[in-house]
Amino acid sequence: MTTNLDYKQAGVDIEAGYEAVRLMKPFTERTRIPGVLAGLGGFGGCFELPKNYREPVLVSGTDSVGTKLKIAYETGVHNTVGIDCVAMCVNDIICAGAKPLFFLDYIGIGRLDPKTAASLVEGVCEGCVQAGCALVGGETAELPGIYKDGEYDLVGFAVGVVEKSKMITGDSVSPGDSIIGIASSGLHSNGFSLARKIALGEGRTTDTYIPEVNKTIGEEFLTPTKIYAKLLNGLAERFEIKGAANITGGGWIENIARIAGGKEGLAIELDAKAAPVPAIFELLREWGGVSPLSMYNTFNMGIGMTLAIDSLKTGEIIDAINEAGERAYLIGKVAANDTDGETVRILGL
């Protein structure tokens, strides 16, 4: 009979957990903003609602980084996927007009390496700073037997607030409205099961240099998802944003269809040639022999966030986005849909 077993012999190193928390603390302090009532370490994160809201509505979202993590495993670079984790959650809740308040993360890992865990949280904290929200808590779970050594999962949860009267609902979207697309930073964190299958074939590895993007595949694939929180929050203070859609899994077709909040009788007409397509997407299409329609139904194709606005404000809003340091394009319009046909049509494929 086996005797004198302890937790470490079962695969869980409590001391490594203490060391990981110690390494994380300098990063988490960067995210502290007004409203945080307690530091990390308690059983729950505490955040006080801002007092300048008459009818505050809390907006929440949760997501994971997905199989983009496989690239982090292979390259050994772990301090960027945390930005993706924040972005995937925050970019969803801002589509309702919410200002991000706080974030929580979850790391499930096979064997806890304190430096790897700290690198993951470093990225999460950078994402929180970019989004203007606080990291108020999280969980790191060492799960031997579920994850292999060197592998982990990274999941996040975000909460934001919006004045009820200023929510972006899509209810006012109508025929004639413009659809503006805001440039992505690349693949973001979507479609990586297909992207990896294509890119890491025919002898290519994450270290393969790609002249068209002036990076290795690993470097290109680990480019963090752009966080649009401060940009969209600022735009909503100056202009009426009728609808917003974050381009996540499902690409243009599935996501931009949601810009009108499910309102019937509308169709979205998009022009695939209205905005430049980054080289990485053209390479994936060429290497994989993927049809143009499948590309737009899987990837963001260079557009990470879309807005529905009054057509009379198109030029002014595009100028405001460009002045903020981002790139925006008029990529389509809202039309009437009197049939049961497609609600999103992409022209120019």
C-alpha cells in the first residue's frame, strides 16, 4: 500500500502557486482603477458601481482564447494571449455600449510553472489597461491529468456598465444606414483551427519566416487581438451608434448579421473590396485553397469591429476613427429585405 502521499506527489505544487501569485502582483497593480474596493487575494472581487449613472445596466461577457493557445505552446511566448483573452470578452460587451469595469481570468494548467502563469497574467493585465478596466480576481487551477505539461487553457469574464437610455441595441437600424468597418490587427483570436491546419502544413512551422508579412508564422499568429473599448466608448459619447458587431467566430456573415439586433426585414449588403485585406489572409486562402466565401465566413478578413450609423454621419465618424489612430472604411449598407433570403450579402467575392 502506498503511504505518505501528499498533494505535490499527486501533481499539484502548492508552493508553485504561491510563487505564481507573487510574480503576478506587479502586473495586477497596473489595472487598479477607481471603483476597486479590495486587492487580489480575497474570495471575491469587489467593485463599486460608478455614481454618475441614473439607470445603470450591467453588461457581461465571457470567452476563451481558443486554439490560438497552441501557437503559444509551440513558440513558448505566453505574454500576449492574455490580451486576446480580455479582447474577446471586452469587444463583445462594448457592442451594447458598455464601458468595461472589471475582468476576471481563469487559467487551467497541467503543471504550474510560476513564470508561465505570471506571463499569462501579464498579458491579461496589459489587455485590461488597454480596455480601461480592472483585474479584480481570477483562478489558477493546476489540473494534472486533464492538461499535458506545458499546456493550459485561458478563459475570461468581463463586466461593463451603460446608461439604459444609451444602450446600443440595433433597434433603430434602418434601410440606408451605413456599415463602417474598423481595421483588425490580423487574425485576432478566431479561426485558428483552420489557420493552423493550413499554415503549419507542407513543412512550415511557427519559425517559418513569411516575407509577405515580414514575420515568422508564430509572430504573425500571436499578434494580439485589437481592443476597441476606448475607441467605441468615445465614439458613443459624440455620435449615435445604432448597432455594433464584433467580428469573432463566424466571420463577416454570422456576426454582421447581428448588428441590427435580430430586427426583421433588413439585409446587410457588404463590399469585400471596400477595405484592404491583410496579406496573411491572402496567404491562408492560397495555401489552403479556401473559397472566398469560406474565408469571409471564418476570418475577420482585416475588419475587427463594425458599426451601423446614419449615412449622413459616415464621413464624420470615419474621420473621427482615423484621427484616433485607427483605420475605418465604409464597407456596406443596410437594405430592406422583403424575402426570406440571405440577411448578409457580400459583393465582390
